[in-house]
Amino acid sequence: MMNEEQIALASELEMKSSTGPTIAADMTDESLVPRIPEELSILSVRGFVVFPGTIVPLNVRRPAS
């Protein structure tokens, strides 16, 4: 049964890859484009990188006294 699932997934992947990339094809409508504010908040944190479109938890603490 697993072999049948693998074959089905492989054929589906081939069908999707043959159509070509469609990442930004539907983003032509201005109502779908996100509004970017004039001012952006930036928090610099050492040793921490967050890429656009990702969500990560961030804990901010005070230094130990």
C-alpha cells in the first residue's frame, strides 16, 4: 500500500512541477498586496535572525539584578 501512495505522490509532484512556478502570479490584484506602513518597528537582537513571512516566539527579559 505504501508503494501505491508513493507512486501517487510522485505523479502529483510531476504534474505540479510541469506547470512551472506560480509564486506571484495571483498577486497582480492590488487588493491582495499587503500594505506596508510608513514606519516599521525594528528590534535588533544579537544572534537572532527572522526572515520575512515567518513567525517566531520572542521573550524579552530584564537583566538579572
